[in-house]
Amino acid sequence: MKKLMIINGPNLNLLGTREPDIYGSLSLHEFLDTVKEKYPTVEIFHFQSNIEGELISKIQEVGFSFDGIILNAAAYTHTSVGIGDAVKAIKTPVVEVHISNTFAREEFRHQSYIAPNAKGVILGFGLQSYELAIQSFLSE
Ligand code: DQA
């Protein structure tokens, strides 16, 4: 069975209550439960942290053994050379995801330190962005 790791960065633990007009009203755990039920042929793991170094450590930890990483580094996407370097350093392919269309928002959200080393980027489809990323690994 393929092993996929969903990694969520800062403030995504507040999904459901945080700016619901942008990020929706489903909590992270409600969403993850549905997704795990919907894709029983893959093992889906999840990690969320508000701390940059913890995200880097998790990327390193799973980055040589998992089949795929689905990474929403949230605000660190736009600032973190360290997370970008971690994505470059590992073997596991990373799909960068965002709930919102970051290109339709403030200019500082147009920059990504992850995208140049990602397998692909999926953004703007709400929580469905994560599902599209999962599907991209299934169809390989
Ligand atoms: C986000 C977009 C980022 O710009 C923002 O900082 C987030 C969430 C998204 O999923 O749309 O926290 O990554």
C-alpha cells in the first residue's frame, strides 16, 4: 500500500474557524477522516505544526521512505528557504498544495520557496486541492 504524508504548516490547525470565507468551515480532523475513508487503498498520515523546524524535521523523516508528501506549508511557503531546501534534499516527491488561490491574493503570496523543487502545485480548489494531490499519486 502506498504511503502518503500530508504536512500542514502554521495556522492550519485552525481550519474551520479561521477566516471561513477563505478556508471553509470544515475542521482539519473532520476533513482528514473523510479523506481517509474515501481513499482506503492508500495509507494517509498527517502532521501539522506551527513551527518551521518541526516541519523540516518531518520532511526529512519521511522523505526517503514515503511514496509522496502533500505539503501545505501555509505562510512558510512564502518565506522559508529552509523548507525549500528540505524539499530539494529528499527523494520522496512533494506536491505543494494551497486551499486558496494564492495568486489571486496579496503579492507576497505569489512567491513560493517550495514550488521550484515540487513535483507539482495544486491551489485554489479549497480542501479539494488535497484530494487532487492524493489522486495525482494514485494514478502513477
Ligand atoms: C495557504 C495560503 C497561504 O498564503 C497562507 O499563509 C495560509 C494558507 C492556503 O492553503 O491557501 O496559511 O497556504
